[in-house]
Amino acid sequence: MLKKRILIADDDAGLREALRILLDQEGYIVEETAVAADLASRMTDASDGKPELILLDLVMPDANGMDVLRTLRDSLPAPLPVIVITGHGSARLTIEAMQLGAYDYIAKPFDVDEVVHTINRYFEWRALSDDVTALAEQLGRRDPADTLVGHSSSMLDIYKTIGRIARSDSTVLISGETGTGKELVATIIHQASPFARGPLVKVNCAALPETLLESELFGHEKGAFTGAIAQRKGRFEMANKGSIFLDEIGEMTLSTQRKLLRVLQEREFERVGGSATVKVDTRVIAATNRDLAIEVSEGRFREDLFYRLNVINIELPPLRNRNDDIPELVEHFLDKHRYTPRSSPARISQAALNQLMAYEWPGNVRELENVVERAVIFAAGGIVDESHINFASAGGGVPINVQRRLREGCGLKEIVAEVEKKAVWEAMKLSGDDASAAASMLGVPQAEMKQLLARADEEDDA
């Protein structure tokens, strides 16, 4: 691996020498300068020998350190490849330097371990950043239907994780509610990995009974069971030199879990009804919408298999927890589901978008895509408005997520009261705020309707 170049910009010769000796021992190529005026030109030099990181003293005789940072900010991307060196009592300068884009700072007098740790952390961050950039470029070259969408903090963390782990061969466990995009993440991990030259074989463990799942995974020999008229390769063999995606692995029986554990440990197995050992070189990516730790504690999932699968865990957040991503997702699906292949993307009104933002999305991103696709069809590819939005799970409006309310500790009375309030407001909305018509819709006397309205108003005011 090529050594990293570091430039020490400080007018204190003794400090430069101490840093040079320290960093030389750590395997860095070190350059020194007592002037700061030419740092910008040195960092934008096209040659391969330019510094990759500057240790910059903010107090230099020939130039103000803040002016140097401003010049670098105008010519280099942020965070700047700069770690500033500051003296005691210079908190204001340190804060300003960080605001200008410096990566980090080292305070004088400094601890040598802190210096090494800060520099190593910078180069680790840069390597990770390069991985994420490369992954983003790969995603950008793919079919837009096969890309992750969203810039919420939780999604950015997931992008970084994918960028870091994609090139390894470690087993990955993707967890999250149904519809959050687990299969898409598995596909992206495979495509960004060294296994991309091989196939990505997908198995839905919940869709097959135990008797068929074992044969599906490991194959069978001729005559292994009734109907086995020929030898058949299993999915693991098909995925050799590639990846296998085991979806809904929490549905797998304990017997099949035991056989899967051996494959993960030994990378070998026997086909059903056979004795010959089959070896495979396959990356395993698993997914589940269950909490496997709870499944282990209740005896439904093997603890040893859980730890084998959970080498790297990626937990996808439900859509209700990344509400800010909904506008971007909507635009993505409007583009994906054009009214005809040659149509321009449909547009959406603010009122319709507000309606989508207010919904809790029990079906997550998959449900959002279905709702948008249906809306585009009913809007004939034009402008999607409120009349085109239909939540199939609730017949319109914002549903009550009972499961979520129970997890939040709500009792039956609270849940029933919330359903009652929403029913009242929906009836009023449909009747054009005619309380008499709303009472008729709900099948209640007008006197009771007044009580319901009063109760709903009290709850809104509470």
C-alpha cells in the first residue's frame, strides 16, 4: 500500500521535527514548511507527489491561518484535508476553523497518541468516503428502479455501511419490517462486491415447506424421495462464486437451521439422499422481519446460527421513521411508473403530497410505491391530486396502526377512542361538515353525534 503524504505547516522548527519523527515512525511520508502562503497551490498541484493531509498551525508569520483555510475551502472539497494545530485559549479560532471545513484539530501541548489517532482517523474516514463515492457511482449507472432513495440520517448511515462492507465476504443480516427494501439492499451489496461476477440467487424461506426447502437449498440425488427422478443442484450450488439471499430466514425450521449452520461454518454440505460432499464459495446475505434475538430467547431460532448470521447487521428503518425521505421517494416512483413508457413523469400537488406525508405507511416503501403507481394511472400521467390517493389498507384517510399503538403502551380504550375520533372527522369531511349527514353515515342519533364531536374537539385541544 502506498504511503500517505503529510505536510506539516508550522513556524516552530522544534515542533515540526518532533512531528516528523513521530509520523515517520508511523509509516507516513512527511514534508515540512514554515510558510503558509503557497499551501493552496501545493494542494491543487496535479502531480502525484502532492500532500494528502496538512497539519496547519493557525498562527503563522507570513499568513493568517483562517485566510489560508478560506483559500483552501474555495479550491478543495469539504471536509478539507486539514487538521489544525491550535494553542490553549483559542477556542474561538478552533470553532471558526471547523466551520470553514477543517477535518479536526489538535491542541497544544499535544499528546503523541492523540496526534496519531486523529491522523489515522482522517485517513480511515477518507477511505470510507471513497468507498461510498464509488458505490454511489455504481448505483448511478444502474437501472433507477434498483437504487436506494433517501437522504435522511438513517439512510446515509446505511449507505456508509454498505460502502464499507460490500467488498468483504462476511455474512450480512438485513433486518427490518416488511416492505422496507431488504431485497434491494441485498442486491446492491452483491453488485458492489467481488462476488458480483457470480450470480445472486434468491430464496424465500417462508414460501417453501420444510420438506421442499432443504432440497431447494442443498439439492437432492436421484431417488432421494418420491418424485426425485434425477439429480438436482440446490440454490447453494447455483450460487457458487456468487451470493445467496435467504429472505425471511426467521421462518426456517430448527432442523433446516442446523444444516444451514454447517454450510456457514464449513462451506460444504451433502445433497438430500447423497453422501458426496459439495463445497461452495458463496457469500450469504440473510433477511428477516422478525427480532431474531427474541426468537432465540424463545427457542425458535438457534443461538449459534444467529451469531453466525449476525456478523454484520443492517437494520432498515420503517418509512414512518424517515418521513423526510417521502418527497424524494414519491418523485422517484413518479418517474419509474410513467403512464406510458414515452410519457413525461407525472407531477403531484402539494395537497396530495401532504396527504402522503401524514400517512403512517404500515406497508413501508413497498406500499408507497403501490399508492403512487395507482395514482399515476388514475391521473392519466398528469397531475396527481388528493382524489387520486387511495390507501388500500384503510380505504382512504390515515389508518390506525394498532400494532404500533400497542407497542407504545396504549390500552384498548385509547385505541378505540382514536378510531372513534378519526371516524367522526372522516364522516364530517365526506358530508361537507354537515353534522346531520355525518350522523347518518355513522348510524348514530344526532344527539350522540354532538357528543362525539365535542369529545373529538376536547381530545384535539388536549
